Amino acid sequence: VKFATLTAASLVISGCTYAVGASAQGTKTISEWDIQTQPASAKIIQDALTRFEKANPGYKAERAQIPNDAYKTKLKIAFGANEPPCVFTNWGGGSLREYVKAGQVVDLTSYLAKDTAFKERFIPTAFDATTIQGKVYGLPGENTAAAVIYYNTELFAKNGLTPPTTWPELLKVVEAFKAKGIAPFALANKAKWPGSMYFMYLVDRIGGPEVFRKAATRAPGGSFADPAFIEAGRKLQELVKAGAFAQGFNGLDYDVGASRRLMYADKAAMQLMGTWESSSMVNENPSFVKKVDFVPFPAVPGGKGQAGDIVGSVGNNFYSVSSACKAPEAAYKMIKTMVDDASVQARLDDKRMVPIKGLQVSDPTMRRVMKLVADAPTVQNWYDQELPPQLAELHKDTVQSLLGLSITPEEAAQKMEALAAQLLR
Amino acid sequence: MNTHATAAALPVASRRHRSGRALAPALFLAPAVALLGMFLVYPLLQSFRLSLLEWNGLGENSVFVGLANWAVLAKDALFWHALGNNLLLGLFSVLIQLPIAMALALLLDKAGRGSRTLKILYFLPLLFSSVALGVIFKNIYDPNFGPVNAALQALGLPALAQDWLGDRRYALAAVTAVICWQNVPFYMILFLAGLASFPSDLREAATLDGASDSTIFWRIRLPHLQGTVRTAAMLAVIGSLRYFDLIYVMTGGGPEGASELMATYMYRTVFSSFQLGYGSTVASVMFLVVSLIAALGMRLTRRFETEV
């Protein structure tokens, strides 16, 4: 109790100072919250806000950069207290839907309809994550990411192995590395979302992208107890039983680099992770980057999903305007400036790809990621971002339990379906 | 008889002065009462009110559901598991922290002034930030790189090298060890202060009567410290029931809820699942449990006091 109320109290207090700051100035203040705390990415937003202020005299941008996890808590409390910032970063999907349901986010559909040239710049799937019941609530802002299998080329060559393209090949590779005393996969699943990537891919490969879409939208015949979810759970446990994951996987912390460290030390050969991992590796261990490459998740023979489907995010972070904002028109101009050509180019120089058509990517790794996403028949957004928060939490819990071999795939599927039936009416 | 007489006389005297004298105490009390009301009573009542709602914590779309959240909680296996973990943590905190703290305090007390450096050294764990400590111990426990398993393997005991934080069976114990390590100095200081107030002539008299060191400790010094020990035990139990930080940093309550505590469960329901109503129910029950146990504890200690 105390923890929550204290945080709430301190936020209310900081909220008050914001308001005072706004009225003390003669100009109108537009508050903006984001999670870009790295110097390079922070500067991109700062520059965009400066451009916005120059182009819109009388408006002043007031920015707050907040680290990722703290941001999620702070944003929720700010909205709960009805003191949200004008412009805020989000991840689209389920958590954005909660704010939309509460009527706290500005519907941008009409703005974009008047602004077709601007809207057409983005690739078509770019608005999927922020489109709720046919209305658009956010602009894709930061990056394009896909989950891929990173692998250590040296370890593969040394052991005469090639990266797997099918599930049976993957099992053989797992067996071969296991026999050599090398962990086939590095996985740091304390936060539970890294393990979810395996499950999402397996569901897609086995049942195709429609299975999840139908279950999540409660379309006729859609169910989280669909055989595809059960089979995915079975295959995941098959991997665990084959010893595919480095010791301690359910307790290792991705945020402190526990999985990458296994890769760097040649103790693990592969890792399924989002393509943001490339820039982490470049920053942490430049010499290791030379011997790492990536392949898409393998195909499952007999499955309905296409091998080209990817799990990932087009946009990664999105920028939205809150309904509490007194100047929504100006706020819309602000988020437009945050993804204008100058911002897009600056992000590209920082190795991040805003999902824009015909993006001129020179870095070969990034070009491959972009091609992977552009060629993908479907891009499945992360389940934990897409689902309503409570169901997302259960999804992560059940996948961690599947990995811990403490529940059966059937039980996991039934739990998900029971809560989905209750929440998604 | 004397006391009865004053008790009877008192109301008359105070009644006469009430109007004039009541204002000053009221004014002096007002700031404290206002602060307590604002930061203690109001949030408590508020979180009870929230526990009657089904609400994601946003906007106006809350639904009054009466005691439905409480009914769900009564059957929520995850919550009861968390409560059980809190009780285990409390039990082990008392059983591990207090004896070690007592032993250290006795040794430091015996060493006297020469032990200043040691005192500071032993006190250090308490000064660390829990978050930093959690990150450090996450690395120490790391099954692939951590020194704990490396040492066990070097000693020829690879069978004891476990997956400390990732295995359901060990996660809670592994974090409990760190919690104890961090908190022992606190009780050590408490006991040290208690020992310092022990009159040296008592010990001299006992020694003259031929009492051994252990007799002096068990028969004289420990009874002398009784109040301090009871306070320490109460603090340890209540602290364990409300515990949050190291568990949150080191395991997040996992794996699979194995080290979940009431506070981490509450945090998860409110901030990850967006269930503000249900999370408030967890918080309210947590408050009731802590108050109940604290009240019981105080009652018990009071009874002991009258008996001794």
C-alpha cells in the first residue's frame, strides 16, 4: 500500500509543478514523455522538439525522459490521476487499448485523413499496432524489429553445423551442441517475455497467423485452446527436455545481459531475440559482432504458417496524444515532427529504422532486417504487447511454466482460454 | 487507596479548565493528526474503497463490484502461496538473523573499543542500496558465471551447484539468505545497544559468586535483553510480511511465482495486469494480515512482561 501511495503522491506533486510551469510562462506548453534515455536517441527527439518550437511560435515543448520500466508505471499513474502528458510514448496493442477504452487518447484518424501524403510515407503494416476498432491512435516512431535467431558462426563452423532452417534440423543442432557441452540456446527468462518469443513463433509456424488473431479477437472458431497452441507448448517442452537452454534460464535476467554474456563466452551457440540485440552487441562487445549472424526462425514441416512470417514490431515505439491535452492540433504537429524526414534519417544513422517506404538503408545487417519485415506475409506483434494486460501477464506466466515443465500444454492452453473468454467479450 | 482518590478528583479539576486548556493541545496535535490523516488514514480507506471496484486505474469506467474481489482473493492460490512465502520469510528471518546478530553483538561487546573497525565492517551491508545489492547477488548466484557455483565445483561438490534463482525449489531460500545478510547488522546494532546498558557490577557480582560465562549469558544478560529481543523479533516478522525490494530485483517473484510475496503480487496485479481494484484488495488484505500479526505479537509480549 505504502509503496503505491507514496509513488502516487510524489507523482501528483510533480504533476502540480508541471501545471505551475505551464501557466507561469506566457506561451502554451506541450508536455512530452518518452523513454529515449540513450544520448544519441535522446538527441533525435530533442532536435525534433526544437524544430517543432521554431515552426510553431507560441508553443513550448516540455520534455521528460524516463527509463523504460519506470516509465510504464509512471505513465499509468499519470493517466490514473488524469494528469497525463500531452504526447506520450507507447507500445500500441493491449496497454494502449486500456487508455483508449478509458477515452484518454486522441483518435488520429481524421488528422491522418487530411494528411494523406504523410500517412502514405509509412509501410502499410506500420499502423497495425495502434489501430483499435478501425481507428488510429498513434504514429510509429522508433524502429522496426523482428525476432531472429542469432548464432555464433565460429561455433557452428568448428562443429561442422549449419544454422537450422527446419524444426528437425533445429533439434539435431541442439543435440550436437549439447553433446559438446555447449548450451544450444542462451535464454534469460526472468522477465518472461524472452521465452514467449519461442512460443509465438511455434504457434505461427504450426497454425498460421490466423490462429492467434482469431483467438485474440474472439472471432468465430477462435480459441486459445486451439490445437496449434497446445502443439506449440508441446514443441517448446520438447526443446526443454532436449536440453536446449542454458542452465538457469528461468531465473537469468535479460536486463543485465545474462543471455548475451553466455553468447560472448562461447558457452551458448544461439539466441532467439529481437533485432535490437545487434546494437547492444555492437556497444558491448564489438569484437564478438564479427562472429555473429542471424537466421529466421525455422519452418515446422506440415505446419500452416509460412516460413517468411515474422514475430516482431513495426514501429517499436509509438507516439500518441492524450485527450487531456489542451492543444491537440499542436500536439499532432509535434508527433509529426518526431517522425519527419530529418528524424527518420537521424534514427537511421543511429541504426534504427522507422517503418518508412523506400528507406535508404546502407548497413547490410539492417538492410536484411528491413527486407525480412518488408517481405513477411504477416508480422505478428508481441503477444504481451498485443493482448490486454491481464491476459498478457497470464500468457507470460504460462509460457514460463511450460519452460519450467511444471504444467502441461493442455493446462496452459485452458488457463489462457478461460481468462480470454472472461476478459474479451 | 491513594490512587483511587486522585482518579476521582481528576475529572472535576479538568472539567473546570477544559474550555481554556483544550485549545492548546488541540493546536499542538493538529499538524500530526492532519499528516497522519492525510498520509495514513486517507490512503488506507481509499485503498479499501478501491478494493470494491473492478477498475484498470484509468478514466471513469470503474465498476462497483462489492466484495467480489475479496471472494476471488479468498480462492486465489497465487495469493495464498505468496502469504505462505511471507510467513516462511518471517520465520527464517527470526531464526537466522537474530541468533547471528546476537552472536556478533556479544563478540563485539566483549572485544570492546578494539572492535570499531569490525563494527563498521559488519554494518556495511545495511548501507547498500537494495537494488544494487540485488544486482550484485544476481551475478554471484549466476549458475554459469557466478562465484558460488564456481567455488562449489572447485571444491569437488558439483552436485551442490544449483540453479539458485531459476529453480522453483531454491529461489526463495537464495533470496532469503541475502535478505538475512543485509539485515543482520540492524539487529546487531540493536543488541549491541542493549548490551551496553548492562550494568557491569551485576556481572562482577555473578563472577564472584562463581557463575561461568555461559551462565551469565543465559541467566542474566539474555533476560536483561528480553525486551530488545522481543522488539527485534516483532520488527523482523513485520518487515518480512511487508517485504518487497530484494525479491522484486532478484527474482521478480519468480520463477513461476515460487518466490512471490504479497507485495510483489500486489505490484504485479496493479502495474502489469492493470487490475487496480484487485491489487487494492491484495493491499488491504496485506494490511489486515500485518496489523493482526502485529497486534497478536504485542499482546503476547505484554503477557510475557506481566508474567516475568
